[in-house]
Amino acid sequence: MISSSIDRPLPTVQIAVFSAKAYDQAFLLRAATAEIEFQCYELGLNPATAVMAQDAEVVSAFVNDDLCRETLIQLANGGTRLIALRCAGFNQVDLPAASELGIRVVNVPAYSPYAVAEHTIALMLALSRKLPRAYNRVRDGNFSLDGLLGFDFYGKTLGIVGGGKIGLLVAERMRAFGCRVLIYDPYSETICRQQGYETVELNKLFDSSDIITLHCPLNEQTRHLINRDSVARLKQGVMLINTSRGALMDTQAVLDGLKAHHIAYLGMDVYEQEGSLFFEDHSLDIIQDDVIQRLITLPNVIVTGHQAYFTREALQHIAETTVSNILEYLHDKPLTYQVGG
Ligand code: NAI
């Protein structure tokens, strides 16, 4: 955290905050100092809404905001010099364009890896023990066990793609369940091995795992890491979990794998096309996305709306780090969490 002592008095700086729900605003207000004032908008940031940030030197954005070149040009023309992301991932930002336009970008690299790891395991358990079905059944006075048969995690093989902060927390917790844990992470093999995990090639992980969970970032190497070919390699009856980024999976290929009874369980907290759906109430809408609608109808699929991070501890950490990032910029200090050039 940055020190609260101020080197030189500054006028209050207005920060334009996009995709700010009431819960974000509450935590940001609590973390704010006298130097900054948050101007919060529920709307997402994109080329159409960037005009709302006119004259805001600092803009704060979230995971599904569209920080493409067009948005960035508008922001730069309006005087923006810093984008303070309130998330870890920055695949939604055209970083080369930001750099060209003289806009620096900072993120919150880890807010609560525990929150995401715990949600990942919640999805695994809810799927294996069919908890949504059991919950609804009992509420209807139906105590039959037909159709609720689960399986033990003990003795199963868990494959983790990405042995970083979240992946290793999942590994540690699933080892306690008695799972054999395999990790594929070409950049962190030594650390994974030092922690006692077996590291394997991706295809070996696909061939051997009863449960596969994705914890790597989204980039050109990992886009559609789960595709038609990899689905064909997976063990019959596999459980697939994605709490990382939607585009790590070719969702249509996964849906086809489910329909063919090849994939037996799917838990996802992220979705490739989530930008137009997640974080909003669409309960009265006719959702036009047939892939997600079909997935939601399947009894062996649980979809949550990008809520893995959503704990009190994480929101507090996001707000505090965002404020700290902004204060570093305002005080001309090195930006601890700058991403890109
Ligand atoms: P991290 O940076 O600590 O770990 C990522 C790991 O992936 C690193 O060890 C890296 O070496 C590895 N990796 C990179 N390229 C890879 C590849 N091609 N194949 C396999 N592994 C590769 O990140 P952390 O904190 O563990 O987060 C993981 C992901 O979780 C993030 O990228 C983000 O997309 C997602 N996330 C999701 C949230 C949610 O609410 N659903 C919240 C926060 C993060």
C-alpha cells in the first residue's frame, strides 16, 4: 500500500469509473482518499461510452470493458493518461495502442486467489454431488435419491492447466481430497515440482485426467486450448471446469462433447461471449445466444456469471489496490502494477 502521507497538496482528481455496480462503488468509496473522487457509471466502457470520460485524466475499467483502439483514441483525445483496471486480466486492452497514445495501464494482479480457487472447487463438488438438483428436489418435498449418484474425488486424477497462484491453491486443496494432481504449465514447471506436483505435457494431462480445470491466462497460445481435437482426447466421462477466461474453450466444441456424452460435467464461471450477458439481469429478455441457452438447459452443466472472484475480501483488495495505483500515478511514483509498455 502507498503511504498516506502526501508529498504535495493536489486538487481533488475526478476518476471516471466504468462498469461500477453498487457493490463496487461501496468498496471504492471506502478506500478513497481526499485527493480523489470517483465518478461512477454502471455502463461499460466502449467506443460509444468513452465520451463520458471526457476530461478524466484517470479512467477505471473492468473485465468486460472494451478498451480497443477506438475507445483508447477517444480517451486520449479527452485527456486520459492512466487506465486503472480493477481486474487482473488485461486481454481486453489494446496495449500497443495504449502505449502509442501515451496512456499507461495498471491492473490489480491478484485480489483473492483464494476466492477463485474456492469457487472452482465449489463447482466441482456441486457437479459431482448434483447439489442444484438435490436442492430443488428437496424443496419440492421429493427425497428420492434417483439420479443423484455422485463420485468420490478420492483417488481421481485432477489435471490443472496453469500452475500459478490460483492453480496451485486448487492443487493444494484437491490433494487434501486425495486426488493425484497433474499440472501443465510450461513457464512454471520447477515451482510446481518443488511443491511436490507431477508436471506433464498438455496431451498427457488431457489423456489422463478425470477432472480438468483451467487456470492459465488468455492469450494467443491459450485461445481455444479446449477445442474439437482436445475434446476428442479427453477421457470419457471427464469433468471440465473453467473459471479463468471464456475463450480458453471453444464453447461449441464443448457443447458437442456434452451432447455426445463424452464430457460428463461442465462447470464454467466465464464464457467467450459473456460481454453482452454477464453482470446484468436478463431474466425478462429473450436471450439470443443459443449456445449458452442450450448449455444452461443441460442437467450436468453449472454456469455462474463470473462470480468466482466475488467475495468481500476480494472487493476490498481491488478497491484498495486501485486507489493505491492511482495515487502512485498522481504522485509521479513508479507504477508498481503497470502492464504493457
Ligand atoms: P497467475 O499469473 O498466477 O498464473 C497463471 C499461470 O498460467 C502461470 O503460472 C503461467 O506460467 C501459466 N501459463 C501461462 N501460459 C500458459 C500456457 N500456455 N499453458 C499453461 N499455463 C500457462 O494467474 P492467477 O492469479 O492464478 O489467475 C489465473 C487466471 O484466472 C487469470 O489469467 C484470469 O484469467 C483468471 N481469473 C478469473 C477470475 C474470476 O472471477 N473468474 C478472477 C481472477 C482471475
